[in-house]
Amino acid sequence: MQRARTQEAKEERRQALLAAALDEFFERGFAAARMDDIAARAQLSKGALYLYFDSKDALFSALVETYALPNVARIESFAQSGISGLRMLLRMAPSLIRETPLPKIMKILIAEAAAFPQMASAYRETAIERVLNALAAMLARAKKAGEVDIGDPALTARLVVSPMVMSAIWRVSFEHDPQARVDLDALFSEYERILMRALGAKDMALP
Amino acid sequence: MQRARTQEAKEERRQALLAAALDEFFERGFAAARMDDIAARAQLSKGALYLYFDSKDALFSALVETYALPNVARIESFAQSGISGLRMLLRMAPSLIRETPLPKIMKILIAEAAAFPQMASAYRETAIERVLNALAAMLARAKKAGEVDIGDPALTARLVVSPMVMSAIWRVSFEHDPQARVDLDALFSEYERILMRALGAKDMALP
DNA sequence: AATAACTTACTAACCAGTCAGTTATTAAGG
DNA sequence: CCTTAATAACTGACTGGTTAGTAAGTTATT
């Protein structure tokens, strides 16, 4: 097999191993996933895998760190731009759920939270709580400006993201079965209508 | 140790083993949970455990079947009694999440859905889909009666239960950390207000 | 004394992590 | 160019520890 001599080639191998680990951990769970299988999925031997990651635990931590943050920052940025940003986020939701690794990461996190509590806490603080806070701040601003009529912004933020969380989990838990398929576009367009009324939002167009 | 001679005593042992399995599977995941530990938690030896369940897989199936249905039937019954039943359900939600094994079962199911797809499908059909259908039927009736103003009842039902799903998952994933604690009573009373407006519900009192 | 619930020690299989050896790649010398 | 030596990426067989499942033996109960 061709070898990774340059720094970039090595980084590529690392990414391939992380992608392989994502799928294996997702499908089998941390305990049942085999280092041999992860390496094979990335076209390497187990020995080579250990050149890139010190242990199964280290691979797992790297995985969560690598995949969590980019998508979180993306979601956070939507919350910067007020209620219309929230509507944009709702329109992104179906593709976020269908096309990013976020649902798989969420599943892995939920599955392993009890076994790796410190990791769950870290992820909550650096990813989830950031999204919730950004959303809560946005809602608080909109409330002050009289654009929405809500109670506690922090609680409302939780309610607002719930359908995204549930849909992501639904997808990875049940959608291997075609019978369980949900029309995410229809769901989130329904949600947009319902949520705007729920927030008592003064109609701010957006097609 | 005292022995289970009668049929009832054996049933008690079985329940104790299932309760032990619930906690072990929840904490460690299916693959990492040890039959020795499950037996020990129920004050039995591993050998005795195998008198009650043929294999680790069989124990797992029995667990999901045993704990899924009773709570599901309870939730389903709320949906029988129209919008006021929905409000009752929202008021039950905090205790359902705090005091029943439902959140743990949900976590286990999500964690093992990829490894046991046929079990995930079965649970979806016999439990989750039943709740969603009952809720959708209730919403459809209310819509016809002009009590609510909504689009597709089936999609709306999904949106309605989302905060319960998210809260249950949040609890089992993050609430070992006191910092992550959420005031479920406040959350769901906020939700009740917001949801009634979201559904365009004609105010039907209920204190 | 008979029964069957239960225990414990065992085995067969599995897998994370290691390490001695192999080979692709590069570079220098002819 | 071609050969050869040096390097380091990579392989795969091995080991030590772990655990599902078993079965022969033990003991509470009637």
C-alpha cells in the first residue's frame, strides 16, 4: 500500500481513521467497536491505527472533538441575526439532519454519556450550551424589542430546538426501516408556521 | 440464600433481574454490561441468571418488552380525552421523566437501535407509533371540531412530543452533572402556555 | 430422601494493545 | 539511469486480560 510521507498525507489518514471510527462507533457502540474494523474501514492495519491514536479512548475523544464544533459554530451564527435567523435555521434543519454527521455524533454521545460523563459534560458546555445560550440571547433581544411574546427565553430556547433533536435521533434510530421515514421538509415547514404563532411573532415576512 | 420455590417467587426474581439489567444496560451499554454484574445486582449468581434467561440477547429483549408497554398505554390513554387530555399529559410529563424508567429505556433503545434494528422497529411500531397515532387522532378530532387551528395532525403530533423526548434524553445524558439540571416543572408549564397558543386552541380553562 | 434452585470453577472465544519484522519511498553514489 | 543504503510507514502474529455461556457439584426446602 502507498504510504503517507508528507504531513498532509498523514492528516488525510487521520481524517480517514476518524471517519471510519465515526461509523463503527455509531453502528456498534464504543465497547463493541473493534479497532481492527476501524483500521480496515480506513484501508489500514490495526498497527497503523496505533501510529495515529494512542488508544481506543483517545480515538473516541478526538472523534467527538473533531465533529462537534464546526456544525455548532454554524448553528450559533444563525442565532446572531434575530428571529429571521431562527427561521433560516429551521429551513436548514432538514439538510443539517440529513447531510451532516451531527445526528450520528448525537447518538454516540447519548449512548456513551453514562460511560464517559466528563466527556458528556465537556460536550454539553462547549457545544450544546453554546447553541442554547445563543438562541436564548436572541429570544431575549426579540422579547425586549416586542417582536415576540414569550416567558423565560432560556426555557423557550430548549423548546424551540426540541424538534431538531427529536428528528435527529429519530433518523439514526429508526430510519433504517423505510416504514419509519419522516418527511423532514414537511415537518419543519409545519414547525415554522406553528412556532411563529407560538412565539407570538409579529409577522416579519420572509417568503 | 433463600430459594424461589413458588411461581410468584420466581416471577419476583425475574423482575429483580430485569431491574438489574435495566440499570446495567443503561449505565454500561449492552456490549459492556456483564452478566455477572447483572446477577450480582439482583443478589444472584450468574448461573442462576441463566435459569431465568437463555442468553444476554434474550434478557435484553425481555427488558425492552417489559418496560415499554405499561407506560405507553398510560400515555395513550391521555390522548383519548381531547385537548384537555393533552394538557394533563403535559402536567404529567415532569414526573414521567423523573420517576419512571421511560428515559432509561429510551436511552437504551437509541444506543442499541443500530445493533438491534429489528428490535428498534418492533418498539417503534408497538410503542412510539401508537402514542403518535393516538395523539394525531386526537388532534384531528379537535381540528374537525374547530378547537384548534393546525395543519397536518400527524406532523403536529411529532412536534408536540418533541420537548418530552428531548427532556428525557437530556436527563439521562447530562443530569449526572448538577450544572446541567433543568427545572422540568417550569419548562413544561412554559410549554403548556406556548403550545396552546401554537395550536390556536380556543381557551378551554383547566386551572 | 428427593427435588430443584442455586453456586462456582471452568473453557472457549474475543479483542486492545504491542513489537519484531517487512516494504514502500527517498536519496546518494556509481 | 540504475543500484544500494537509510528511513519510517506499515503489517500481522502474539499475549494478557476479559467474559458469555456451561456443567458438575452443593444446599435449601419439602
